[in-house]
Amino acid sequence: MQWLKQNLVIVILSVVIVASIPVAWFIASGMNKKVRESQQSAVVGVQRDLTAASVTYLVPAALPGDRPIELRSAPNRILTEWFQAERERVAGDAIAVVQRAVAFNRSDHRPLVEGLFPSAGSAQRTQRLMTDFRRAVLGDARTPSIYARLIAQHRGGDRADLVRLYDALRDLQERETERLRLERGAAGLDADDGDEIRARLSERRMSEYRRRGREVSFYATPDIFFMDQGQASRFSQQWRLASVANQADTFDAFLIQWDMWVFRDILRAVARANTDPDGQPTPIERSVVKRIERLAVEDLPVYGETVLADMPSEAVSEDGLAPTDRRHSLTGRLSTAENQVYDVRTAELVAIVSSERLPQFFRALRETNYMTVLEITTEPVDAWEELTHGFYYGEEHVVRATMRIETVWLRSWTAPLMPEGLRAAMGVQLVESGGE
């Protein structure tokens, strides 16, 4: 006790120190909890802020049915640069595809008379250019019609001239008869001599047919483009020509021009099919398409006060561009008020073709432009009967094929050429095109 009294200060301080240890632990634990909770709250806040600051990186699908590339992330320089470059690449590829599609469809189709479409301007200039258009279409004393030129340009032509051939055969018969009379003398001609003369005449006739068949790749004359009275309801080419021949009507003139583009594409496909592996035109006996009997384009419903029909409500868009209706045709494509992307012109082709190699012509259509055979019917051909009329097809089996061919025309290049009245009749809306 004496020591405690003498060292009281030391004792008190020792007690305080010992007591402060659990107290300090308790206080420190409470402070640590508060600090931890505060820090955790701060971290959550930062994470919330970072999440709110994230962005969605997107590369859109280039084609209908493709999947876009999408990523949500905080802003990141490397990601930003990659997605920007990828978007530019996809957009560039899409523009290039559109440009190639338009270039393929347009090919080198140009108006027969430059400056006539969509408007020639003054009435005087319109009249002058329409005169040039009539001359280009109908021809004159110095220039064949566009119909004759189209056939010749694609290696087609008429059969052998039967009048000249008849005269040549008659001369040959007379010479052969005279020759045999001189040889037989008083004995005169007998039945064998008659057979010999007929064989010579037949040989000469076939020789002339083959010779003409080597000069052209298919038989055709300008008559193939004109319909008889019973077919006039769907094909107005003939009376449109009469209209253009008598008055300056750019509405009808453009439709005739459009018909020409369709004719030209189909004849190009014929010429492509009638080409050998070396790129040379084939003679008729080796051609796929041996004769064209009819080629016509169905009218668009643009006459009268009504515009193109509305697409049925059941129609769907399979390409993201225009609605289609497969109840209408194999492809479902239609010229309608809702379709501002393209127009459909349907052609009818009747031709005598190689039955075995007809698919080559189908392929040639696809390679020439956006053309599809919607329907085809075939019937047998009596080759010997055709031969009596001067049509020589060679040895392979042939059929008469009647085809409905769909041709598609992108408005990005046709619409700017259309006269204003035709645009109104078709409900065409002119828009800026990034595809040209």
C-alpha cells in the first residue's frame, strides 16, 4: 500500500492504459465500419456513373436477313475506331453493290434521241426531236427501222429468199433437162432422169437453206414485234407507233423507247445463248434459239385516270425494299403504288428452240439483265414442214416455246427520264439516289 501511495500517478496511468485498449478497439471497429460503408457506397456510385456513361456500338446489317454487329460498352477509343472503320466499310460496300446493280440494269440503254426525255423544253424543240424519234423508230428511205436494226445487231435475219431461190431452181431444172436431152439424144428422158433432176434440185435447195443458216444465228423479221387484232388487248405497241407517227406525244414515245430496251435485252440474251465457247456466233443448226416468231411487251396500266394498283394487303416484303405477292407470279414482283424501287415489264416470247439446250437461254437471260422466265409452254414442231417454208433448223430436236419473261427496271435511272405525265400516271416519286 505504501508503494501504491508513493506511485499513485503511475498506477492511475496504468489503469487508464489498460482500460483504453478495449475501448479503443470498440471505437476503431465502429469507425472502420463507417469508412467501409462509405467506400462501398462510393464504389457503387462510381459503377452506376460508369454504367450510365456506356454506349452501344453498332454496325447495321448490310442486307435484309443479315445480323447487325452490336456491343454495349463504356467509351473506348479502340472500339470506337474499329466500329467507325467497320461502319464505313459496310456502307461503302453497300453503295458499291447498289452502283453495280444500277449499272448492270441500265447497261448502255440510252434514249434513241438525246434531249427528248423527260422534256425537250419548248414546243418547237419537242416537235423537232419527235420528228427525229419517229425517223429512228420507223425508219425512212435511207435508214432501216429500229426493229430491223435490233434484229440485225443481234445476228438475226430472214430465211433464204424463196422467190430468188425459186428462180434459181427453175434455171437449174432447165439446164439439167437440156443437158440430159443432149446426152440421151433420140432416146429421150426416162423416169430415172426425172429422179436425177429432182435430186439435184433438192440438193441445191438444201444447200441454199444451209448457206443462209450460216449467215444468221436465228430467223426473225420485224413482223415479230407486231400483234394481230386478237392480241391487241394486252399489247399496244402497234397503235402507240401510230400515235407517235401522227403527233408529238412524249408520253407514248417514252413507252415505245422502254419497249425497245426490253426487246434489246431479250435479243441480247438470244445472241448470248447463240454463242460458242470461243465467243463466235453460232449458225442456226448449232444455235439454241433458232427462230423468233413473236416478241412483245405487255402494257403497264398507265392509260386513263387511275394510277398503278395498290399492293394487296397480304403482300410481304422479302427484300426489305418492295412488297411482293407470289399469288401474282413466280417472283411476286409487281409495279404498284407502294413500289418506288422498280417497275416490272412482262414480255412474251414465242420461239423455236433446241429442246435439250433450252436452259442455256434461261441462263443467258439472267446474265443479260434482271430477267426471269415466269411461265413456259412447249409444243412439238414438224421440222420437215418448216423446211418446206424455208426454215432449216439442223438435226437436233426442236420445240415451239411460248415464254412469259419478267424484266425488272430500277427507277433510280428510269424515273428521271420519264415525262411528267407518265410519272403521275405511275405514281413515281423522284428522290435523290445514292446508287449512281
